[in-house]
Amino acid sequence: MGNGLAIEAKGLFKSFDGKEAVRGIDLAVPEGSIYGILGPNGAGKTTTLRMLLGIIDPDRGHRTLLGHERPLEAAGIVGYLPEERGLYPAMHTRDAIAFMGALRGLPLAEGRKRAEQLLGENGLGEYVAKPVKSLSKGMAQTVQLLGTIVHRPRLVVLDEPFSGLDAINQGRLEHLIREEATAGVTVIFSTHVIAHAERLCERIAIIADGRIRFEGGVADARDRLRPQVRLRTRAADGPWRAALPEEAEQRGDVWHFELPKAGVEPLLRGLIDGGAGIEELSIERPGLHDAFVAIAGEAAAREMEESALAVGEAA
Ligand SMILES: Nc1ncnc2c1ncn2[C@@H]1O[C@H](COP(=O)(O)OP(=O)(O)OP(=O)(O)O)[C@@H](O)[C@H]1O
Ligand SMILES: [Mg+2]
């Protein structure tokens, strides 16, 4: 891929039954990166991933997958964990993984060998020769995930890979994703659990209502929100109150407000010179969770404005 991108998508649109599920999505996923697609239920994440993989075609727009204009041509070097899970219940765990590899062109004998190794590394060594139906739901999901990477793909697409896993297995999966990326594999996954994206991803896209609301680094998403100040003072009132922004809110004896644009020093000076008697002061950078809620919320608000406008225009 001359441009260093594992996935490039421009202007993807998709409607189901006349309703637009995806409305103009652009994506650029750098090779070897871990990329997160975040968004609330029904945002269009799964539909987008399916279009990227060539499982469904967009109504409009185009995408390239590992340099291929027709994504299915790259199937042998792609791994995909779909949202709806499923393995043959009677198959042995090792064979289930080898079978998934075989579907992507990996010789069965090699698949079985690698399956044993992967199962061992992921705490499932004792299940190698046991049928899939003897696994718990979370274990079966791990097995399916191992089947997704058994053929050593260059790109791994995981739809909600963390859902249904306990904390230990979520940690294992994070570790596995990092290892893949270290080996040069591109990993793209969808989630609505922001913490995973925050720990793993270099870049994220936040989708709401079929559109990209944010694309960029995790830190950039966080920087969209201003740091939050908590302040407790000895003085109940006084000239120092002029240093607080108008929107400052008092809950109990603690003031909460966004750090003013001018920054920390003017605030401190105003508080001290104004006789506040600072007892407690903290300035915290918001997490990705807050940014996500703010961005997805902003999107919802804009959506409402747009539909109000559209109604206005129609009238
Ligand atoms: N095959 C389909 N037929 C009809 N509507 C569909 C189909 N697939 C998706 N949709 C609709 O498209 C929209 C986006 O769905 P999608 O599954 O892409 O969302 P999502 O972001 O993956 O949500 P979730 O977090 O719940 O998995 C929804 O309104 C959904 O009802
Ligand atoms: Mg989905």
C-alpha cells in the first residue's frame, strides 16, 4: 500500500429499506496501527465494517482494503470476528480453529499445530481436544477469536470483541491485540466500551447516526473538552468570585467549572488576590469517556437542529 494505509474509505453510504444507516463515512487506517470505531447502538459500526470487508457493498462511495479495490480479493490476509458468533458445537476446539484458518487458505495440519499453541497461550490448553459445546460462552468467543488470527492475517477486523468477556479475558484480548500490532498487523475493532479504546488505540473514529463525528488521536478527542476544576474555599464570598467563570456551579461546598481559556495562572491569581482562601483545588483532564459522551451528545443535538431546519424548509 503505497500510501501506508491498510484501509481507506471515502464517502460510504448504505441504506436499508429506504433508511440511511451509514451517511458518508471516510476512514483512513494506517498500516500496523490499532484503530477503534466507537459509537452508540445503531450508529452504523457493524454496517461500516461489513462494507470495508466487502461482505456488503456500499450504495455509494469506495474503499480499499490492503490496497485492493475489491475487498474480497484480500480475504486470505484478513481476519474477521463478526458480531454474531458461531462455531460448530461438535467440532474439537483445535479443529474449529484450524477450520477457520482453512477457509482463509491455511493448510489444515499447520492450522491444528498453531491452534494448539494459541489455545495454550490463552489459558485453554486443556480444551484442545474437547468439543466446542463443552466451552463456556466467553471461552467459545476466545476460540473464535483465535480462529480469526490463526492464518496470520495482515489485517484483523473485530466487531465488539470485548463484549461477553470477563475482566481477565478482556485483559488477555488487549494483550493479544497489542502483540498483533507489534508484529505489524493492523487491528480495527468496534466497541462502546471506551476504556478499551483509550488503552489500546492510536487513532479512533466516533460514529453516531451513520456519520463520523470525530476522527483522530485519543488525546485529540480528549482535548476537545476543557480541563475540569474543583475548588473549595474558606471564604463563602468575596472579590475572588470574579475569577470564576459564569457557568461555575456550586455543589455542596465545592465549585465545579471548566478551566477558563486564559489558563491556570490568572485563575490562581484571581483567587488568591481576591481572598478566597483555597482549601482544595484540583484540575483534571477529562477522559475519553467524557469526550465520547460530549461528542456523541453534540451529534445528537446537531441532528435535532438539522431535522428542525429540514422541517422548517419543507414548510
Ligand atoms: N441488514 C439490515 N437490514 C435492515 N436494517 C439494518 C441492517 N443492518 C443494519 N441495519 C440498520 O442500520 C443501522 C445501523 O446498524 P449497525 O448494526 O451498523 O449499528 P452498530 O453501530 O453496529 O450498533 P450496535 O452497537 O448495536 O452493534 C440500524 O438502524 C440498523 O437497524
Ligand atoms: Mg454492531
